[in-house]
Amino acid sequence: MRPVARSAIATGLVLLVSQSGATAEADQGAQLAATCASCHRLDGGGTGIPSIIGLGEERLTNALLAYRASESSNHIMHAIALSLSDEEIASVARYVAKQGSNPR
Amino acid sequence: MKSWTRREFGRLTGAALLTALNQPKARGQAKARVVVVGGGIGGATVAKYLASSATAVDVTLVEPRQSYTTCFFSNLYLAGLRPFESLGHGYEALARQYGITVIHESAAAIHPAAKTVALNNGSKLSYDRLVVAPGITFRDRALEGYDDAAMEIMPHAWNAGPQSKLLRRQLESMEDGGLFLIVVPPDPFRCPPAPYERASLVASYCQHSKPKAKILILDAKDKFNAQDVFQDAWNRHYPGMIEWLPAQFTGGVTAVDPKTRSVITAGATFKAAVTNVVPAQMAGRLAQQAGLTDQSGWCPVDPVTFESALQPGIHLVGDAIIGGDMPKSAFCANSQAKACAFAIAADLAGSARFPAHLFNTCYTYLAPDDAFSNAISFKPVDGKLKSVISFVSKVEESSEVRRQAARAAEGWYDAFTHDVFG
């Protein structure tokens, strides 16, 4: 436990001292992913709504770009994707791609 | 060896930091105290997202009930398509996994100057920030004769729970050929498509169990959302069973008579076997008492932080708020709650705030295997929440698309309640 605690302090200090660009990006990703969680379980469970866990960053990005471009496949995802900028799509895809990647 | 989850690691980071530094954080107290009053969809979501944010916050959730019964999907219970128990969600995961202090008590009063909430058991909670999610209450004397006693005879079933069970019992014991009457209130009210979904699913139940039954809707409005989609489905699934009368036809409902289960309009009296009266609504009582409502009876808020426009330091989310195009739905409450939680967390930490994304998505059942959906996104514009993008299912959608939506709705319920209650 000791080494974990020590690295935790180190991580915490970085957070406390300055909000680095990477942290801010992760925060934005987390906030955007909260929107996904209203319909998609971020633990990868559930049925009826396609899972977004385990897809990888590129597939998620491409899917969001495709949903943004066309209403035809799903008007709910079209409305969601239309509200996202390129930067936001990149940020949420990166964040979601990291979720559930270490199954217990 | 134990594998560390992200959350445990995060908690340890916080605890270790406090021990290591042993000094107050940038803004006064070591840990800000946020009290959330109301454990419905909005309140539970705020509590969960604040408790799991990167900012160290002590979160207390005040909710008298031990478990929450969702209004959404309660029409499926009414039609016998879902057990009542499947609508119930406890607060154990929020307490255990997210470290939220859950107090099962009613809030008696809010004292904004002292920054305290008084509970019915006589205790007091101090807060740095307060979030109030009081839901709705019914307007007194909006409908002559509709009092607490009348609700036991002509149920509203607009707060899911005992009222839903009462209406279900009345529907089950109704004789074949009986009339099921739904009184729809004026806007705004909780879940705008729900009266028409209720009519659809009651018809679906009657089609099998009481094929000669009729459903009559007496509306306070002259039109309703997705009217073409509903009326197309009524003609396809239940020809001749559902009749909808707009206010311009009846002159509007003015009174009820519980003794005869009748509904009185300007021009006629309607007597039914089962009468479901949905009364006119306003923000929950605590919001009225705490001076959080304006003359409309609803709570005006800042559309970015959801801070009350009337009482600084108090935030509001969910059905109780007004200020734009967001309908009163569980999805909107959840969406507002996240925006509110992130805004409070950023403020407490003194960190940057990202633009919030606010949505409403809704699945509505027309029949057990026929559902339609809509999706709307909102943005703060000139102090109001404006609808910017809106899509809704069309009449000509294929039955396969509708079947898929009905299946997706089930999956949505599971994911959504997991998002709110853990």
C-alpha cells in the first residue's frame, strides 16, 4: 500500500499545484462522457442500447463524426453529435476509450 | 493483491493529500459541504456527480423515502407490462460506493442567511452550497372538488407509487365496456407526452382484457406534441377506442364530482368507470416556502449554473425549474443535474468550467412493440435555455424502427437508472 500512497500524493500534488493541459482535457472528457452515461452504461453492461465500451478511440471518433454528418441512422445520436465540436468529439472519444479497459 | 479501482485510488489521493499537507485548501474549508434536498432523478444525479467529481466535496442527500419509484415506465406497470417492483430504486449504492451521506428525513425549512437546512426530526444541516430538487406539487383549488379525498377515488398517478397501484387496481376491476377517462392539465406539467402514452397503453391492455372499453381524454390544450404520431398509432392499433377532446371542444374541465366519478366541463358532464385526473402543477412545496418560486409558481434559475435567480448560493434542478424550452422530464432533470454538479465542483475548486451540453431524449410507447423517440439539445441564450436542435420520430417510420425503439427504451431504462442511482 505504501508505494501506492506515495504515487497518489505525487499525482495529487500535480493536480493541486496547476491544472495541466492534460488534466483539463481529461476533465472535459469526463464531463462530456457524463452525457453518454444517461443512455450507455460506462461499465459496459446493459442491453438494448449499443455499448460504447471497448471500441477504441478511433472507432468512437468516427462513429460520432458519422452521426453528426447524417440523421439517417439514428436521430438521437445525430442531435447529440451535432452539438459537439471537433475538439469535444476528440476529447470524449479519448476519455470513453479508457473506460472499462481493465476488466476485473 | 487487491486491484485498485479508479475511484478507490481517487479517494486515497484525497485522503493522503489532506494528511500530507494538513492545511486548508485554497478556498477556506478543507472540504466543501454540499447538501442536496430531494432524492428524485435531479437530486440523486447531482449528489452522485458531485461525490464522484475530482473536487473533494462532502455530499449529503436528504430524502424521506427509502426508495424512489420512477414515473417513467410507470405507464407500462399500469398496462400490466412491468412489475411494480421493477420501478423501485434504493439509495444504498450512492451511500456505499460514492460515500454520500443519505438522510431519510424531510426538510422542514431552508435558512439561506444562516446557510442551514432544518429537518423534520429537529436537526440542522449546515452547507456551503445547497441544491434543491423539490419536484412538483399540485396547485390547490385548480379544479373544484379535487382534494386529497378525491385523489383516493379519482387517482392522479402522477407521482409513481401508491397512486399508480390504485389506478392499476381500478383499471383491472373495470367492467368490459367501461369508460377510462383521463383529464390532462394545462402546460407546463411533468412529462408532456405521458397522458397520451398512458391512453395508448391502457388501450393496449383493454384490447386483450376488455375489448369493448373506451378511453376518453379531456385536454386543457388544443394540441399536443407528436400529435400526428400518436393519432396515427391510435388508428392503427386501437381503431375507435381512444377519443381525444381538446379544450376548444369542451370549454375545459372546471370541476370534478368524486361521488359520481364525474368530470364537469363548461358544456357537459362526463361520467366514467375509472377517472384519472392529472391536476395542474407547480414547483414542490419546499421551493414555495423558501422563496425560490416566482409568480408563475416555478423556480427561475441561471441556465449555466442552475443557481436560483432569487436566492444566491441555492441551486435548483429538475421539474421545479422554468426558464426556457426544457420540458419537465427525468432526462432533462438528469442533464441539468450534471451541468449543475460540474458548475459547483469547478466553482469550489476554482478551476475552469467547460460549456455544458443539455439534452432531452425520450422514448414513448404507443404499443408494447411500438415506441417513438425524440431528441432535443439546448443552449443558454440570453439567460434562457433555448432548444437548438430537435428531432422527433415521423408517422411514416417503419414498424421495424419502432420495434427497435421499444427494445432500446428497455435498455435506456436500465442504463439511465444505473446512471442516477449507481
